[in-house]
Amino acid sequence: MRFKDRNAIVTGGSSGIGAAVSQRLASEGAKVIVWDLLKPDNKKKNEGLNYINVDISNWQSVQKAIERSNKLINKLDILVCSAGITGPNEKMWDYGISDWQNVFSINVNGTFFCNKVCVPLMLENGFGRIINIASIAGKEGNPNASAYSSSKAAVIGLTKSLGKELADHPITVNCVTPAAVKTSIFDQMSQKHIDYMLSKIPMGRFGKPEEISSLVCWLASTECSFTTGGVFDISGGRATY
């Protein structure tokens, strides 16, 4: 029960990595509020979680979500930003302007908005753990995924910057950079791109949401007290540095 008496917000917590993180936090004692536009994949499995409909790419929607969250909890200890999209798989010069803007609106602006609105509550609380979900693509760059790769690189940069800004407070800010994890996000990708990602993983398989949640929950715990602005690979051997 590492998270007994802890309160957490998880974006994108209705499916995939976010759902796995939400369930594990709750199973270890946390009160979890899920921010998402989607309904949970498995209602029975997600019983006991609190859901708030929010468009993280919209600042006003995020502000309303934190107001509603404050009525459910008396403090905020943990923020996990897992919501994101891949965008289409196209060559950079063929990439649609609106598609590019949409990826950045959700992956970058959404992460910024959620971090921005939650930090003051953690400062008031005198404790905090922020974990932003980036991607190995943000470090290495995937072909035919320029918007996604660039947006996840931005999430890494934001994490490093915010981690340094909060280093003199008991609030840590870290990010996780998984290789491909087989979730419903694959529905947004071409089969050719999925095959490419698998070919880059030496273990020869995709990651599991439960494996990512294990690392995220360590970063969210009091055990993780001397790392901030960190980038944690979980890539089946893909990361080369």
C-alpha cells in the first residue's frame, strides 16, 4: 500500500498505459481521478476510480477539470500525464498542417496545461510526483512519424526544465520513454509502421502496459526521492544511449 492516503490524477487513464497506471495506483491505496475524453475500456476493471471528462488540449477544459478534482480531494500528490495521440504515418513533407497542429496540441500543449495547473497544488501540499509519458521516438526519431517524435522530444525537454525549476522543493518531475507498447493506440498507426517499430526492439516483442505502470509507480512513490528531470527508458533493448 505505497500510496495509502495519496491522491493522483492520471490523464488518458481510460485505456492503455494510463489505465494500467490508474489501476495499479488504486490497488496500492491511492485515490485516483482519471482525466480523459474516452470511456474506460473495462468498466468492471476500473471500478473505484473517479472519471472527469476533459479535453487536455483546451486550457479552459483543464481549468474546469482541476476545479472538479479539488471537490473530490483535499490535496494532490501525483500527476501522471499519459494522454496522447500518434498522428498519421506520413513523410514530413507530406504531413498535413492540421494533423501536425493536432498532435502538438494534445501531446505538448496538453502536457504543459496539466503540469501547469497541478504544480501550484503540489507546492501548497509540500509534496509531489509528476511523471510525463514520452517515447523512445522522442529521443531517436521514428521515420514517418515526425510530429509524434517531435512532440515527445518536447515532452522530454519540458520535463527536464520543470524538474530543475522544482528541484529545491520536495516535488520530482520525471518522464518515461517506452518503446512501442501494444495498446489501442496501434489503431492510429499503419501496419508498416507497427512492423518497423517491432523490428527495432531487440527483445522481439512489444511492451506491456503493466510493465510501464510498474516503472511509473516507482517514480510516483516516496522511494524515488533523488531523481528529477530524469528520462527513464523502458524499451526492450532499443535504447542505445
